[in-house]
Amino acid sequence: MDIKALGSKDWGANVAEIATAEPTRRDFLFIATGAVGAVGVAAVAWPFINQMNPDAQTIAAGAPVEVDLSPIAEGQIVKLFWRGKLIFVRHRTKKEIEEAEKVDVASLPDPQPDSARVKDGHAQWLVVYGNCTHLGCVPLGNQGAYDGWLCPCHGSVFDTSGRIRQGPAPTNLPIPPYAFLNDSKIRIG
Amino acid sequence: MKKTTLLIAGALAATLAAFAPAHASGTEKPPRVSWSFAGPFGTFDRAQLQRGFKVYREVCSSCHAMSRVAFRNLAEPGGPGFSEAQIKALAAEYKIKDGPNDQGEMFERPGRPADRFPAPFPNENAARAANGGAYPPDFSVLAKARTYERGFPWFLFDIVTQYQEQGPDYIHALLTGYADPPQGFPLQPGQSYNKYMAGNAIAMPKPLSDGQVEYPKGPDGKPAAPETVDQYAKDVTAFMMWAAEPHLEARKAMGFKVILFLIVFAGLLYFTKKKIWARVHDEAHA
Amino acid sequence: MSGHSTYVPKSPVMKWFESRLPLFGLIHSSFVAYPTPRNLNYLWTFGGILSFMLVAQIVTGIVLVMHYTPHATMAFSSVEHIMRDVNYGWLLRYLHANGASMFFIAVYIHMFRGMYYGSYKAPREVLWILGVIIFLLMMATAFMGYVLPWGQMSFWGATVITNLFSALPIVGEPIVTWLWGGYSVDNPTLNRFFSLHYLLPFMIAGVVALHVWALHVVGQNNPTGVDIKNPAKDAVPFTPYATVKDAFGLVCFLVVFAWFVFYVPNYLGHADNYTEANPAVTPAHIVPEWYFLPFYAILRAIPNKLMGVIAMFSSIAVLVFLPWLDTSKVRSAVYRPLFKQFFWVFVAVCVGLGYLGAMPPEGGYVIAARVLTAYYFIHFLVILPLLGLFETPRPVPASIADAVLAKHGGGAAAAVAMGAASAPSKK
């Protein structure tokens, strides 16, 4: 038997005929079946999508961490991690605090006074996320024109308050949620 | 034709059965326990899981680890239903090894909900050394790692009856199966006789006795559940089953919805198929 | 996948594309206009079900790999991590683990259907052999997949099956060492099995494409075993007729699948595999997954190590020669009264071997396994060749349409069909 010969019949026409004949009840059945099938496919898709979200262990591991500030010397920047994200804890010198406070806030790309970036009475401690707000590289400490940070990837310059001063980064280094438990101890998260 | 086939199949089954050697072993089949988590709508009994956890904590945990279960799991849906505050307080009662710190040393700190249950022994060798060479198995998945032979034809019926509790039944039986050995039964020093253990000699001494664990009191001042070996065994086994399958409730609940959906969908497809094929069949009759 | 498509692109964009790559024409001619015998029963929906299962296994597998760690010290924990912590991880793993069993249930039904209706006979020999290759690849994939959770059965299954190769004289030991990447089953073994377990399904997909291609060249067999003669009378277009029927068959199959996944997810597995691999302790009963049990029974039935291995591999290899071992001119068992009975005996023997594969290798079980193993080979090597020579087949209908009419239209049409069908269908 030559299967090729079968191709000569236009099956497509038959299909169209079936779909159009006896419209209402049949159409409703087809639409209902198709709709239920679509709902099924969508419902099945969700577990496959959601499995890529953080799992229960990852979420639980993101509990707050406590940091002892006493070993951090003046002028020193310490790196630590919370939820896998890099955080800078900077013990600022008097000079660095002054530099950060005397800036004309209105002239900044992302205007924010230094007082809004530190906790009251703890101006010597700056706690910021350690990834550049441009594309996530780690800026180098105590570098750049403002003695803050300089990002080696694309040249963003941050000041001693972690604010963006020059370069492509759109915003200041964000502040993680934290609180002082006492003068030498903070809890991040 | 069908008859011949049936005859052949019957003859074959009979032959197979005739060949089956009798199992000469004194191990008894565990009795069936009525578990709240069995069947298509099974759910855990929260109070039972909480009691079971208490039994595990006060009795079993001195030898048996449960290192895949975290304190946070105790507050998760489908589990024993402890509150967040309860598990925080509970976790803090444990000392967890952490580190190294900035000096490069390991240190101990109070537990957090994210920590897993600390193990009684640092490793298997230490566990064996402390238990006369026997290794007390980790409880995390033990309820799924234990079973007993169902045999023909029961193993086929289990698909339909959804009997999946061979593990819990075995564990409950084992915990309640301690007895005096029959006359002349050879037991090594340190071994006990157990009706359900393979070979009947078990290295674990009888772990539970009546009144050993204090259960929470009900409003009438009496314990919420009997403080007996049988009840302890049931409760700790239920707790172990939850630990082995923490999403059991979610699984069964979702299964009901999925199967209902599939049956409705199959019905719709059946009628769609009939409509579409009607044309061909009409033609055949024409 | 053959012949000229009747697909006519409507929009200018589609015309432009189609004249450069006639993809939609190919899809149209393969899965829309393709002439399907009108008398296919529900056993023919298993081809579609198998395609679905292959895709389902690949998709759930890819997703599981996102959370799995192929390392001897971490594999078991990572699987437990999936079961406990990953969002819907328990669902994905149970789908994948039970999916493998469902895949084999479907493939066995598909294979026995092919044997019953003589779907391996000319001109479908290549189609059948491609199917045997898919079956072999499936077995390899399933075996290596079962090793990945690194439980006791994983470890000891890997040990026992790789040790099969040590039966070979001289080269046996070096081959086993080479397979292991060491002197025992260990982390290197796990890593390579993981790599191959990921690779083989895509090879299966490739061979499936050839299988479907071959199917579309020679056309589908059908319960009568008679080829399509007049497509207008004997066939219906694949879409919507076969597609909607396949869809219905698939959803019914999914009900069974869902039953296992949600209600008895560990029924088809082994309790021992929830104990982490321990090279110092072998479980009391080493048994493979249920779908390997008949072959395992054949392996154990033979007391000689090398001969046992040869017998086991031969039991699969013999399938390749089935198109030539069956000498009957008639395809379908419907018209072969003797073959039909021997077919069901063969099915019972396969089930019996499966049962024996799960029993301990002692006493009467061994004798029974030997008897059934002998029968397994006798079926292929003696019964099938002789049956074709001595069996008198019933008259075969002249065409599919005649057979359908005989069934639906009653006696008159049937008489016509019988009269026209004195000679067995032969092109």
C-alpha cells in the first residue's frame, strides 16, 4: 500500500465540517473541554515554577544575626553575610563622619542626609549592603574621590555614607534592617 | 477462549503457590493499628504528634538521632502544630555547635528554629561504641524505611485499599513486642527477645514502660491519653511517620482534588470524543 | 512524516516561512492529516501516553536536578531536602519516581499490544527494532536513575548489576573496575550514573523521533492487521479523531498515575531505599524495581554466572528477531486461534517470572523460575516459528471498513467481508 496516495484526500475539509455542523451544544462541549484542559495545564505549571523560589530551609536560615562591634577598629570596614548577601560594617573616623554630614544633600543623585543612613547616637557606625546598586559588583573600600567606595566594574563612586556620587549606579548603597542591642552589638534582620 | 486462558492462569498461580517454600521463622506479622493518617483523607492528630514528640524527646532521643528534622518543622502546617513562640523557646533549650568563630574555634550557642535536632552521638562509630556495637538508627525517615512482607495476594489489594502504613505498624509492633524468650532461645548478652524483630533478637532493651512519660492533663485532671506502653508506642510512631513524611496531609488533600479534576476532565473528553466519532460511526451504519 | 502535505499557509508571513522551512506542513501531515485506521482500540493510545510520559519524566527530572547533589555523601540528604524543604519538592520527586513505573506499565502494554496484533511484521520490522532499542535505553535510564538517591537499594542494586559484567571471562574484572571508576561502587560511580541518567532520555527522545518517523512511513497497524486500502473508507484523519481519543486515554491513565503519586507513592519503591547507602550492610532481600523482575528471575534461574547473564541479555535480544521468528502470514491474533492462546500463556509466564523475581532464590521458586525461563525462550524459538507453519488462521476481512461493518452492521455485511477475505492479507 502506498501511503503517499492517502495524502491526496483533503482531510482538513472534514475537520472543518465537523467543527461547524450542529453548532451550539457541540461548541459548548468543545469549549468546556478545552477550558478545563487549559486550567489543568496552568495548575500543573505552578509547582514547576514555584520550585525555583527559595525553599523552606533557605527562608528559615534567613533569621536575624547578631554582630559584635567591639573588635572593629576605627577606620576599619568589616564584611559579613546575612541571607547570603554581603554587608559592610564601617567604623567611621571623625573626618569621615564630617565629610558625610557637610554635603549639600540637594546636589546628590539620590538625595539622603547622612543622619538618615545611620542610627541616632551611633554616627560612627555605617551598615550598608556591600553590592553596587549598578550591577552588583563589590565596591572597594577607602577608595575613590570621596574616601568611600569605588566600584571596580563600572566606576561608580560612593562617599563615606555609602551614597552614590559619580558613575552609573542609580541609588545609594541600601541599608539592611538592623538595630542596636547595646553600644557594641547590633542585630541584623 | 477466555475460559482456557483463565484455566492456564489459574494453573500457573497454583503451581507457583505450590512451589512457595514455607517460611520457617518465628517472626510474627505486626498487627494493624488504626492510624489517623491512613486512607485518602488521613490527617495527623496534632495532640498525638505532640505527645509522640514528648516520648521521643524524653526516651528515644538519648540514643536515636532525628537529624533531618528542624525545630521549625514542629510549627509548620500539617505537623504537630506547635506555635512559633513554643518552638523558639524549645530550640533555645538545646546547645548547638556552631563556628568556627573569628578565632577559628567551634563554639556552642542556644538553638534557633532553623537548627536541626542535635544528634546524641557525634558519629556512627561513637553511637556504636556507646551501644555495645549496635547502631541506633536515625529516626528521620525510619517510618518509611521499615516494612514487613505482605505476601500474595495482599500486596495487590494494598494498591486499592491504600494500605501504606506497614512501617508504622511494624514500629508500633516492635515497641510493644518485647516478651520473655521461649525456653532455650539463644540470646547474646545485651540482647532482648522481640516477637516482631527479624530473628527475634534485638539489641535495644525494652525502651518503654507504663507511666514512664507524663502526658498533659485534661480538664478533669487525668492524662489526655493513657500513659501506657501501647499508647506511647502509637504516639511516638505517629510522630515518626510525620517526621518521615511531613507533607503527607498536603499530599493527600491535593490528591483528592487532582483525581476529582482528572475524572471530570476525562468525562468531558469522553463526550467530546463521542461527538467527534459519531460522524464516522453514522457513516459506518449508512 | 511522509508524502506531500495538503497544508496551505494562509497568511503571507506563514507563506514566507513555509517556503523556507516547511515545518508546519510536516506537523500537519504527521499529526493532523495523517490517515489513521478507523478501527484502532484503546490499546493504541499507549503510543501517545508513552510520548507524554517521556516528556513528563524529562521535565520533572530537569527540575529535580536543580535541587539534587550527585555526591556519595550528599545525594541522600539532597533527596530528603527535596522531600522536605523544596516548594512542591515532594510532588516533583514522587511524580518522577512513580512516573518511571508508569512509563514501564505503558511500555509493557504497548509491547504486548504489538505482539498480540503482529505489529512487528513486515513492513514494520524497523519500527519494532527501534522500539526494542528504546526499551533497552529505558531500562538503562531507569536503572541508573534508581541509583541516584543513594539509598541501600540504590547502592546494592548498582553493585549487583554492574557485577554482571564480571561474568565475562578475562575482560570482566577490568570492565567492572572501569564502570565503577574505582574498586567498589562509590562516588565516581554515582557521578557517571548521574551524567548518563541525564543524557539517555534525550537519546530516547531521538530514537522515539525515528520510531514515529518509521511509523508514519509504513502506517499504523490495527486490530485486523489489514492495511489501509481505501483511506476514505478505512481511515480517519489523525486530528481530531485520534488526538481526542488519545487525550481521553491519556487522562484515564493519569488517574492511575495520580492514585500512585498521591495515595501510595512508595508502593512501587523499596523501604530499604529510605536507608542511606551502607557498603557494610546488604539488605535482606535484594530485588530490583518491579519492571526488571522478569529479567532478574531469568538471571537467577541459571546456576552458572556467565550463562545467567547471557540468558538475561538474550531474553531481551530475542525481541529483535521476533519479526522473523514469527512465520505466520497473518498479523493479528484475532484471526489466529492457536496463537491467541499461546500469547496469553506467554503473558502469564512473564507475570509469573516477575513474581518469582521478587521471591527469594530458594527451593521451589528456583525450579519454577527455571521452568518459566525455559518456556520464555521456547515461546520465541520453537512455538512461534512452528505455529506459523501449522496453524490454520481464520479468514481475514478484505478491508478495515469491512471488519467495522461486520462488527456494527450485523450478519449481512459480515458475510460479504468473509467472502472477500478468503486469502490472508498480503500486499
